[in-house]
Amino acid sequence: MLYLAVLAGIIQGLTEFLPISSSGHLVLLHDFYFGIPDTLTFDVVLHVGTLLALLVFFRKDLGSLIRGVFNSLKNWQVSTNYEQRLAWFILAGTIPAALVGYFWADFLEVTFRNSKSVAIMLIVFGVLLYLADIRGRKTERLEQLTWGRSIIIGLAQALALIPGVSRSGITIIAGLGTNLNRLAATKYAFLLSIPIVTGAAIKKVYDLSTVGYSGSIQALLLGFLTAAVVGYFTIRYLLAFVSKHSLKVFAYYRIALGIIILLILT
């Protein structure tokens, strides 16, 4: 049981931030490994672990964004102040995913939470990631982001509620598609995910409080800590990686894994 909690934490910590879908990998883990008890509880704890990694890694950026919001309320300078502009881009970009999550999260979860659907999404969005990486101009920095493109990226994030799509993957695809460079697209994907991931974690913790938990607290703690530590270093690695390398390796991985799963299921 304890080794399984660590394994689940490693998978969550890696796949939450790499553009390969954490929810999709957890679905596969649950479907192909039958020894995992209390799926809801583990998924909640693992997501809270990676949320902690996100908050710790981007703590300085978060402070800047919060300061930007409050400063804009006192003196609106969004058009000329990058700190204010980025903060409001993220808030506005969060709205589409929040609305889709509020109204359709349960439907999407029930409809697409199976291995065949995950495999198809891995392949489809793997191809899109490949195309975005080779065809996007990748010339613009985060400071050059506009209202229109931030909304497009926010709309794309709403698709991440479908297991197998990947929150970081779809927002990076949208960022590259709007000509952000790889580092800018990846960093913005992470920053944009913070409000929605925080909200989802709070909701999941609330849902969990209504059903309780009778399993091993030690296993939960191990899973949480593993997801947090692995997640932190995954963020650090990916930002360093994309500043020098193509994202095509992740597209290849998604496509190959999706094909293998479909072959196993047939």
C-alpha cells in the first residue's frame, strides 16, 4: 500500500506539469492496477500535493500578481503596467475553465473517464502539440501577450477537464499557437493554472469531507509529499528544458502511449 502511494505521487508529480495529462495517467493507473483503494481520496490528496508545489515554486510571481490586482484597483494602468496586465489576463483567462468546470465537470468526468477515451485524447492532443511546436512562430515574450490571445488560451484551458487532454499541454498548445515562445507559453500555462487548480482542490477537499476516509493516513501523507516534491522539481526541469529544446518529445510520448493503450484494449 505504501509503495503504491509513492508510485501514485510520482506519477501525479510528473504528469501534472509535463504536457502529458495527469488525470489521464491516473485513470490508466486505476484501470490497469486494481490494488488502489479509495480512488477519490488519493486523487484529492495527490492534486493538493502538486498544488503546493505550484504555489511554492511561483511564490514570487504570485506575490507580484496579487500586488498587480490591488494596485490596479487603486490606479488602473493595465495598458502600461505589465504586473497589472498579467494579473488581469490570468483572472480573465480563468473564467472559461471555471464556468465549464462548474456546469459540466461531472458530465465530462463520467463521459471521458475511461482508458479508451484517454488514449484517444493522448493521441489527438499529442498531434496538436507537435503541430503547434513546429508551426508556431515562437517569437514573442510573455510581456507581449494581448487580451485577445489571453482569452484564447483561457478558452483552451477549459478543455483540460477532459482526462487525457492535459492542462499544461492544451494551454502550451494555445500559447504556441498565438506565437509565444516555448518558455513564455509554458510559464503562462503554469501561472494560468493556479486559480483553477486551487479552486478545484478546494472543491475536491470539500467533497471528500462529506464521504470521510477509513484508509491509511500514512499512505496519504506519503502520496501527498511525493507529489509535492516531484511536482516542484518537474516544474523546474520543464522550464529549463523548454528554454533550449523542442516539445516534440512529449508529443511523441503521448502518441506512442495512446497507440499502445488502444492496442492493449483491442
